[in-house]
Amino acid sequence: MEIGQRLKGIRQRIDQAACRSGRSPREITLVAVSKMADDREVRLAYELGVRDFGENRVQELVRKMRILPEARWHMIGRLQTNKVKDLVGRAYLIHSLDRWSLAKEIDYRAGQVGIKVPVLVQVNVSEEASKTGLALEEVRDFLMAIEDLPSIQVKGLMTMAALHSDAQASRPVFRKLAELRSTLLEDSFKNVQLDYLSMGMSQDFEVAIEEGANIVRIGSALFT
Ligand SMILES: *Cc1c(COP(=O)(O)O)cnc(C)c1O
């Protein structure tokens, strides 16, 4: 199957899941995760209408961004503090803010160039040792601390579910993150607007949308 056909199938499934959750498909952003894709495939996806791309390594993100600067490039992987300076002002959205030292570095670098950097806070809902991210119960205090970092703009929350053959197994994880967002929305925090829930990958994006995701990160279903 060609990328065009796969993209069409994915978009249909996104549309149907959005409708099932009572939302418009236009509210859902597809981030095409291109870490397994070559440059030709990335360009082809862009020509087919994909505007948002995700990479989990800074070096590869910066390289592909040079090839396709007109797209929006999302950083979705674990971010080393010493790579922050390469991303600030370039990445459209950093999905993987998972620790305080990283928040401070992003704020510092953003402040130096006089911009605000949009980020998502990564939450390790399932509390798997292999995954990074804050525990659910740590997020509120983290957002309160962010109030002192004027060059960071928290735009939402992100999580990764465990790899399962059964997509339904991810549902409780997605539901918990959506519930946390709703609870946090009852208060307001400076520098924080919880507009986005980035959750769902190739194996479970429909379940994620049913549970409230408005950003899905899809790699292998599109590019293999
Ligand atoms: C690779 C990756 C994805 C995409 O995974 P697929 O299963 O290929 O769709 C999504 N999010 C993150 C953080 C990733 O590293």
C-alpha cells in the first residue's frame, strides 16, 4: 500500500473516532512521526496534506526541519538538557517536558532569545519504570512551580501507554490523563493553558481520541 492510501485510511479512522467522541475531526491534529521515514516519504506526506511531523531525536528533527521548514516540527522524545538550545525557537511544540531541570533550561534558553516556548508536560500514567514523565499526583505541584518560569507556556499534557496487542488496554491510561486535565482546569495557573492532550499512537489512536485526545502521534501505521 502507498502512503497516500494509508494516510486516507488513518484520516477516516480519526474522523470516525472523533465523531464517536462527539467532536469535530478538525479538532484532532495528526502528528506524523517520521523517525522511521526517509526524506522522500516525509516530503510525500507533506504534499498529501500532512502539516505536523514528530521526531524523538533532536539531531534528526533539526536535519529534517531543514529539508521541510514549511512544516510544523514536534519534539516527542526524551530531551537532554544540553540539546535544548538547538530546539528553542525551532520546534513547534515540545511534548516531552518530564522534569524540573529540563523546565528550567527551556525557560533559561527561551528567555535569552526573548520568546515563550510551548510545551506539553509528559505524564507517566502507568508508572512504568521504562517510561519517563511525572506521576499523575506530581503534575499539580509541577504546574505551580512553572508559574515562576515566564518563558515557558504549558499547552497541555502528553502520555504514552504501554505497548499492548490490545488497544483497549490503553483506555484506562488515556482516561486518567483526561480526568487529570479536567481536574486541573478547575484552577488556573500562570503560564499554563491545558488545551492539548497528546495521546495515542499507531496501535491505539482511536481509543485515545474516544477518551479525549486532540493530538495523536502516528508513525508506523503511516510510514511502514
Ligand atoms: C515513535 C513514537 C510514536 C509513534 O509510534 P508508532 O507506534 O510508530 O505510531 C509516538 N510517540 C512517541 C513518543 C514515539 O517515540
